[in-house]
Amino acid sequence: MSPQARAFEGSTAVVTGGGTGVGAAVALALASAGANLHLIGRRVNMLDAIGARARTMGVQATSHPADLSTSCGQLELTQRLAQVLSSVDILIQNAGIHFASALAQAKLDELDALFVTNVRAPYALTQALLPMLKARQGQVVFINSSSALLAKPLTAQYDATKHALKAIADALRGEVNADGIRVLSVYLGRTATEMQERIHKIENKPYRPELLLQPADVAYVIMNALSMPRTAEVTDIHIRPMIKT
């Protein structure tokens, strides 16, 4: 068995973007380690499918369909979670959207949508769940992007939100380490997800997921970081595809 097998027995994990890709992979890895899941996303059928798989591992799994692209949707979610959760041990912030365009032609409403979903939503959810995380000396994981570290032409609006997410994680870590909370940022290279498939289409490139990072790879690394003894904290992880294209 792996070092983290059932390491989180009876704990509670909240996962945004938990129906597909990296979010789903991390959720199932947590379930295999004994964590009960609260899955957040837009498509309830996808959440329910992951929840059903998790329940075969002997844990509870609840779907929370939510629109994180609006402040109203964020408020409704945080109010719902406050009613149904009594504790939170792990918060996985994975949900996000992507737009690409040259700055000269970029639509300002796309910038607004990126900010609300990629920055405001994880900020609001972390803020809402922080008292429960403090009570359990929990852990927060921000699934970020290599774009948070190097801005590129044609993606200024997206990259700016990922820079902002890095700032939130870094500032939060300094605020809550004394309460026993660990905060991890994971900076991903190109990963085989629905979003990456759309990006390849925009770039007019063939999508070959077998050449990219796999969601299970990301989940494996995150689980090892979460399972480390409390004498250590992993603050930043950078992962990229081994095969360079």
C-alpha cells in the first residue's frame, strides 16, 4: 500500500472543480485515503459520477453544483457549505477558466469573468471556510499554473489572475501558519484536461494528451505533500510534462 493509504480516514475535504481533470483525480485520491468529499462544480452529473466512484471506497461524497463565475453563486455556495459542514480538514482550490487574446483586442468582460472565477471565488471560499480549517489545523491547496510565474503574449488577462492567486496563497500562508494551517501552491505545466484541449484548439495545435501531464500525476504529488509529517511544509510545487514538445 502507498504511504498515504487511509491517511485521511474520517477527514473532510472540499474540492472545487471536482468533476473532471485534476480536481476529480485529487478527489478520488483523497477518497482512497479515507477522506469524505464535498465536490463543487458546474455540472452535477460529473460531480455525481466522481462521488459514486468515491463511495465505492467507503467514504461519503456530496455534490454541490455551483456557479463560481458570479458573486451571487459564490455567496450561495458559501452559505450552503456553512449549513452542511461541521469541519474541514482539506480545501482543494482547483476551479478556473481560461481566455486568450492579444491585449489590443481582448474583451474587458472576459477579464472580469476571469477575475471573478479565478481570483474572487477561491478568495471567498477560503475566507468562508477558514474558521473550520483553523479548528482542524487543516491544509489548503491552490492548483495554479506556470502562467503565475511567467506571463506570456496573448494571455495577459489569464496570467494576471494566476499571478493574483499566487499572491493570495503566499499572503495566506504567512497569516495562518501560526494556526497550524499549511498552504500549498501547485504550478502546473500543460496537463491533459478539458481546458487544455480547448487551448490546443485555440492555438490550432493537435491535442495529444499522452504527451502532457496526467491528472493522476498531479494527484500523486499533492497527496504526498498533504501526507508529510507536521514538522514540514511544502509551499510550492512546480510540475511540467516530462516529454517536451
